[in-house]
Amino acid sequence: MRSVPEWAQQRGFGIRVEWGRAGAVAIGAGAAGVVVIDVLSFTTSVSVATAAGTAVFPYRWRDGTARSFAAERGAALAVGRREVSVAQPWSLSPAAIRRAPFTERLVLPSPNGSAIAASVEGTPVVAACLRNYSAVADWLLQQGWGTPARPIAIVAAGEQWPGTETVRPALEDWLGAGALAAALLDRGIDTPSPEAYSAASTFTALPDTPGLLRTSASGRELISGGFPDDVDLAVDLDADNTVPVLENGAFTDHGR
């Protein structure tokens, strides 16, 4: 994306919301901080891992280069959900991370949330999900962010349609973005973009977020694939006080 038209940047608002890597470029320009939302499952896994004291390195690709990247950083490498073994017990699955032995450093590749986080340059990046949105909202306000002069860019990662790199807007990420936007509004931020206000309104209007996400497309995909525990962890609202902030290439907990 060489240039972003002015109308797409949501300028003049203290909270901005967009989708995917292109959206991160569009609304991240001039933002005080970028918040990545990938509920199923990158940012949920980051929240679970950093709560245990693990530093998490995002990486764009799960291929041969990821192994070299992990080795250079003295970190364990997360594998695909179905590739977990005794030798490599870590994966993108938050349930697998919780069950696995503690590791101080973990490389966590994913094509969505991790790729977005790894691509942001020159702006602080925070990982948020439904497990930690209130803690993240508190931390963002402590930084003095959320004004038109120092806006917060919330990026819903979305999924990819099978066999393509086309972003599939995913309900879980829209609700994650909405939960954070609503928490910021509750704390006095009064300049949301229409997109941020719409996301917040969706989250607050729905009576049963966990139930909806269990029966959403992404929830059904994981449950039918044998990973219901991942969904259960992801929909446990405000279960963590973690604030994973990307510093020196890794997310570490900056919570209380």
C-alpha cells in the first residue's frame, strides 16, 4: 500500500477501528499506539503466555525461516495446532500454551494478528483480546492516548478465506475491537470514529458474547476441529490483567 487516501485514515478521532494489515497502515499513521485484536487466536495466546511471564515474539510466517528466527533469539517455536508434540508443545492454541511447560521466550507465527504486529514500525503495539480488554483500556488511558492528537488505532485482524490472502471479517475480532472501544468510551474518551462507535455499540448491544462466538464461523471451525478449549479461553471475558506491549521485538506484560 503505497499511499492511503485521507478519507480512509479516520483523522480527527481519538479512537479508530479498521481491518487487517492494510487497515493498520491506514489508521496507524499518526497514531500514538496500535492495538492488534486477533481473538481466535493470536492475541488470546499472547495474553495467556505473557500472563505466565513468557516474552512472545510475533513472526509473519510459519516456515523454515521461523525456526532460524527462533534460534537467533534463543526462543521456543510455536508449531501448528496439529503438530504439537512432547518436543514442541507450544502452538497458536492458547490451551496448548497453558498446558505446555514454561518457556521464557516464544516465537508465535500467525498469518493474521502476528503478521500485523510484526509489520508495524515506529509506533507502540499492544495485543488485546476479550480476556484483557479492560486492563488494556486502563493502560492506554494511563499513557494519555485516545485524543485526536494522540489517537488509538484498533486493528481487527480478521481471518483469511481458505486458499486466499483475502481478509475475512471475523465476528470475534469485531467484538474484541468493540469491547476495547466500549471500555475506552466508558472511561471518558468521547471522540470515537464512526467505525469505533459502531464496534462499541455492537459489543454492548449483544446479550451473550461467549455464546455467539462459540457458534460463529470461527468458533465452529475450532470446535469441529477438536479445539473447544481454545474457544473457551478466548471468550472468558476480562480473565487476564495483562497488557502485552511489543518492545525489542517481543510482547511482554506491562500490566499492574
